[in-house]
Amino acid sequence: MMAVLALSAIWITVFSASPGVMPHADPVYDFIIVGSGVAGSVVASRLTNGTGYRVLLLEAGEEEPWVSKIPLSTLMLQGSKYDWKYYSEPQEFSSFGMLGRKSFWPRGKMLGGSAQLNYNIFTLGWRLHYDRWVLQHGLTGWDSSSLMKYVKEMFCFPQKEDKGREESRELGEESGAATGDWRDGTPKGDWGDGTACAGGAMPLTQLTSPVSSIFAEAVQDLQSSTNDSSFGHTQLVSVHHGERWSTLATFLRPSLEQRSLHVVIQAHVTKILFEGTRAVGVEWHQWGAAKNSRRTFVRGEVILAAGAVNSPAILRQSGVGKREELDEHEIEVVVDSPGVGDNLADHMNLPVYVHINSSISINPDKLISFQNFWKYFMYREGLFTDTAIGGILTEYKNFTVTENNNLAHTAFETSVGRDTCNDEEENHDEIQDEDAFQETNTCPISSSSLEDNVVVKDMNTDENFHGEREEEVPVSLLLFNMGAVERESYAKAANLDPKVFDETYPDMRNKSREGVFLLASCMQPFSRGHVKLSHESPQHQSIQPNYLKHPSDLHCITRAFRLAERFVRTAAMQRIGAKIHYPQLHRCKTLPNARLQNANVDSSAPDVLGSSDISDEEVGCIARTLAFTGYHPIGTLKMGPSSDREAVVDLQLRVQGVDGVRVVDASVLPSHPVPAPMGIIAVFAARAADIIKEAWSPVGKIETTEPCYAGVCGEDLYQANSSSCLHYSLITSILAALAYSLPHFIARQ
């Protein structure tokens, strides 16, 4: 019996992998990619298709489970074996309601990475705001005009709605007072009849639930009642035919048919191998065991796409990092690069629960029903096809850009409606849709057309600055359509103290409760943290986000909370009886002059522009207690020009100080350009792949490059390593598979 179980476990683990997923790697490849998340999947696909390059993709996790295809499976996967299950260090300025004051950081550990356990939100933001971000950080060549062709190639936007329906809701990207969005004027694919996207583009679906419709109406109400802000909202998700549809499904899976692409799962890369300062390969552990250590060499480049936590960790373990830290862990220094792991930034979500009196929200009673299961598994219909997202709203303050101290009239308009752009100012061949611009002479800005002395300037002062002023930082709201949540599940997902949960929310034992969550967030926080090697072991990471350390962030997230209050008071939300449930946190109710005690007593709906019942001090206390990660860590391998001393990678994404290493993931973003970065990371990855191909053009160039390591070069090096592979590849793989799978298999019996 045990023999049967053992053979079954080996078969399941080794031989049931998808085509293209290999049990072991060859000795040498042209490119080695570390990580199969949003960026890694795109780079692997684009480097392989039609190029002739041999590419190895190493993924520390397993293949994605079938349940990850269900859009509403996020909470099921967080905390599972498909999650790295990171925790932050104890926080000094936030996370007061979390166990140990630690924030739980779910990160995907499977093919597809974190895109397999997120909420599928797609946004690129407004081009004007994005281009301002590019200018602030000196990211020449990464402006929206340079990226537009990739947006057109990669994404399939849904068909536009009829002109008579909610004219302001532009489907390609954030609608509203934008001076141009990112979409092509001719949407690809007809989502009315389910037509597939042309050219293998990633399908994007417009949210159509009753809650999302009310969300869009509420945005209109906000805009009409506000004179000093502009509002953009997006309601696009990467869901197709009722299933999660990430860069894994769109780009990597089809590319596995290419024999030149090898994917090895459960391959944890521990370090990059250097000969001097030249990267010549990687060392990795198969099946998660150090005794199964492998070395694979590279002719071209090692491409890190392991994310904002693991990419800097791999560099440090390889000898690229701050000298003092490397010496502390007795790691030989290859390059002293102090910025590795620094500049960590993350969004924080402040949850605001809203009661409603309309039966339109998702709740456990509706989810856990035979009818709902039947609809999904038979027809891919029903609530499980929902991401539970109603939309993202972003409030932008006005700004302008100056060139040689001359004002360019690029401030956002303050009404939601149609756009036009003055063709005399700039040619906009990339966007043909007349609805993509408002009736203003405002045009998107190309950073490549501006000189280095361009600075961003506050509209209301004469002071120049090279970053965001707090009062200008956009704030955002995400509507999460869930009327009731399981106490234990929520507490686990946020690492929230169950007692604090009880003080925060209404009685969640009512599984049929109707309501929604508004997640209030500061889009571009000032606080910066770091990811370091743990004192316990260099194989573990110390994550210190320093949430709310910068005083401006508390003010910013307070503004986001006030936006949530204004949103709830809109006519659209009042039609469904929306009313905020203010947390009754003991530590906040004891503040001097606290009004939280009575905040939930008055059931009357205040005026749309009415003031709040609680003070900013109380809101700040709530934020420091309840706000949790927005799941968007970035910046730990900052990209920047040569003049930026904090930059780790240059504008070609090359790690400075070494040869043959690039980074293509969220860690290169110097700050947050958008509320949800999945889309922009995919676009960055596509451009990065073209940069890499151009650097190694023509294809034959890479064949003349042979790596050396420890004085051994080329075929001698491959033979030295391949002999051990030939001797042990099959036997070790089977034994490792048995050791890994058998306990799990038996445990399930």
C-alpha cells in the first residue's frame, strides 16, 4: 500500500506538470528569469516568442491551483502554501490593532505570482498624472507615449457603452476629468458575444453589477459637488468568461508551447553567481531543500522578477548591497550598493464599513448556496465570477507643469465629460477616439519632449518641488462589495486582533447582512521603509514598511477617510440607505473630546457637503489602529537616472555596478504611479523585454558569449555541472518529489 502511495505521489508531483514545465534545467541558457509573476510571465513570453533565445524561468512555488481561477478565491489562497506568508516587523506608528503590531503581507508563491491571489483590478491611471510622475523621477523613455504601443498590444478593452449611457464612464481607463486615457480608440473584442481578443491580448472586463453602477453614479455626484478636485474611476478587472485571467494565462501559458522556454517550479533561487562583477548564472534549491542545490549558467542576463521582497534579498545574498549589512552576514561583497532594499513603499487601506438597505451586496448566505455553486461550476456564472470590487475612485488635486518657468496649462478640468485636445499643441496619433480628451486645450505630456530643467510646480504657490506635496497627493477609494465577513477569516487576513474586530464592525454573525466596505488610501505615501536580511538567517527577510511614519501620510489618509464620508453622502449612495458604521475602538473613544461614542446614533442622512461627526484626531487614531497593507509594495530596487544616488537600477533596468543583471518587477518603481500597479508593471515588463532584445541584437550575438566561473569556462563548465545533473537529475527529482509529496498525500487521507 505504501508503495502505491509513494508511486502515486511521485507521478502527481513529477509527471502531471503542464507541458513546458520541466522537472530539471539544462546547464546553460541565454536568459534566466527569476519569478513568474506579472512581470516574469510577460518577459518570458516576449523573450521566447519568435526570437530563438533559450530561456529558463525559475519559480519558487508550485503550479497555480485550479481554485485560483475563481475570481473570488483570494481569501482562500492567502495564508495557504501558495502564499509566502510574510509579516512585517512590529510597527511604531501604525498597526495598533494587529497582533504583535505586525502587518500580514500575502505574496503569491506559485506560477503567476501575486496576480493569482489579488483582486484582479486593472488601472493605468490618467496619462497626464502618470507623465508628471515620470518627470518627477527623471524616468526618460518611460513616459506614456513610449509605453502606448504596449498598451495597445497587450490589453483588450471592452466595447464602449452606448453614447446615451453614462457618457462620462470611459471604458478604456479611468474616466472623468482626464486629459486623455491610455486606450486605443478601437476596442478589441466584443464582450457582448464573448469574442476572443485579437492577437492574444489580455482580456479586460467592465464591472456591471448593481453595486458598480451605483458606484459610477456616486462618482458623478461627487464631481458635480466639488470645485477644486477632479475624479477618475476605473471599473476594469482581468476576468474572462468567469475566470481570473492574469499575465500567466494570457502570455506565459501559450508560450509554454515554445520548446525554447523551460519553466521549473519549486526552484528557489538563493543567489546570482558572479565572476568578478559579471553575472554568469544562478544557484537554486529544488523542492525547497538546500541539499538539492543546483547551478545553472547564463550566456546573456539574469533577470530578477521576484518582487519587491525577494528581488533585493537575492541581490544581497549574491553580494550586491550595503557593505555593512553584507559584512554582518559574512557575505562576500561584489558591489557596495547602499540602496538595495531601501525606499520600500506600500499603500495602506483604511476600512470603512457602510450599511445599506438594498439587497445588492455579496454575503456568506448568498455565496454558500447550492444554486450559486451550480451556476459557477456548470456555466461560469453567479457570484463566484465576481471579484467583489465595485470600482476604484481617485481624487486628484489641480497642478501644472512649467518649462523654463513658463506655465503650461495642464491642470485637470473639474468636470466629468467629453475630452478634446488641441492638435496644434501635440500630435496624438496614438489615441484616435474623440472621447479620450475633454473640451480643453490640455494635452498629455511626453517626458521625452521636455528638457531636464522641467519641474513640477504647485498651482497655488511659486515654490518648485520635485515630489508630491501632501495636499496634492491623490487619495483613492476602493469599494469592496461584501456585506458580512467571517470574523476569523478577516482577522487572519489582516492579522487583526479579534477583540479589535468586534470593536470595529457591526455584529458579523448575521451572514445575510447588507453592506459594503470602502477602503480609503493615500495613493503616493511619503513614508519609506526597507527590506533587509533577517538577523536570524540571511534566507529570511525583515520587512519594515514604516507605515504612517511620515506625518503627512496620516493627514493624507485622513483626507481619504473624508472622501469616503463624502462618497457615502452622495445622492446615489443615499438611495440605497448608505450609512457609515464608525468603529467603537476603546483606545480612540478615550481621546479628549472624542465623539465616536455617539457617531452611530443619528440615523439621519446629512447633506452631501455636510461635515463629519468625528474629529481628524479620531480619524487618525482609527487609521493607526485599523489600516492594513494595500498589497502593493514597491521601490526596493529603485530605478533612476545616474544623478539619483538612491537608484539601484538605471533607466535600462540594469543593476548598477555589475554586468548581466536586470530587474523587472515592482521593486524598480520609485513611488506609486497608480492606485493598483498590476497593469503598469505588465507594461513595464513588455518594454523591458524589448530593451533586452535590442541590447542582444542580432540574436546570434548571444551565442558568442560563454560564461566562466571559478576559472572554468564554456563547455568545461557545463560538463562539470551537467555530469552531476545526469547522475542525479532523475533519481534526485524522484526522491525529492517523494519526500515533498508523500507527507502531504498521507495527511490528506
